[in-house]
Amino acid sequence: MAQAQQQRTERRLMLAETGLAEAGTDDDEVVISISAGFNEMKDETLAGVTHANAIREMMAGIEEEGVTSRVVRFYDSLDLGDIGLRGAKLSGSGIAIGIQTRGTTLIHQHDLVPLNNLELFPQAPSIDLETFRAIGTNAARYAKGESPEPVPVGNDPMARPKYQAFAALWHIKEMEYRDERDPTEMEVRFE
């Protein structure tokens, strides 16, 4: 079902730098922190969900809760906990979603430490469109000061042996996109 939904909503994600990311002042925003090679190195997650659809679903979940979103690319780190926490510190609400190229995702809060987040979705091959939308919804609810039920996630015991080598190779390849630039605000368009 998720793959059929993915095919029906096929779109391309266009990201354009608009300047250095600054701390937000609106307490009704969620930052979506993306890694250096997101949509550059690959345009889909390990689960085959296009980055366009992953971002669109997260943004839709956020918007449905009456909260705004913005996307910030972190060039200097591929560490999910780091980019999630730093995105949360840039977010006016103090809440961010971090996502790596392969699809590993988390929801972070500004006053936590990198490895202590609100919700973690470590099995990228198990994250489908519905889950990405629910992640956006929960991030928005945290931004509004609510305590939502955690997003249910599947657990595939075969995901690790099946995808571990791919994840490692993707990480090595994404290191080529890493540099010392400051976090950058991204304009998001879908084609």
C-alpha cells in the first residue's frame, strides 16, 4: 500500500539555499534539519520513499496542526542527534525533526543532549509515508506544548542484516558532501 501511495504522489524536491539559518522567533515553528547530502547524493530513503514525499508528508503533518515549518541543511555534521538538536536550537518553538539521507529520523528538543531526543526512528527501511506524516504531526504537537503518544514504528528484525551495508556505504558517500559551511536555510519547492 505504501509503495502504491508513493507512486501516486511522485514529485521532485527542489532545494535552494536562501542564506545562513538564523534562530527563529516564532514559537509556532518546527525546523526540519537535513543532512549534507540529503536530496543531493540520493533522492530517496533506504525504504524507497523519495525525499520529496518524505519532506512533503512531514510538512503536511506540521501544517495540519497549525504550525509552520522551515528546512535547514547542516553541512558540517552527518550525526543525526547533532543536526536534530542544532535544528531545535534554531527553531522558535525549540522543536526540530532531523532526517538523514537514508531516512533515519528523530524529533528533538532544544534543551536536551544530542543522544536524548523526544522520538527516534532508527530503522529507515521501515519508515513509510504515513510514518513521515505522523512524525510531522507529533513534532507540531510538541511545538504546541502537548505530550502526544509516540509515533508507532515497525520493527523488522531483518532490516539490520539486509540494509546495514547499504547504510554504511551511503554514510561514506555522504561524507563527500560534508564541509565546514554554517547551517543554511533552504527554500523548498516540489515539481
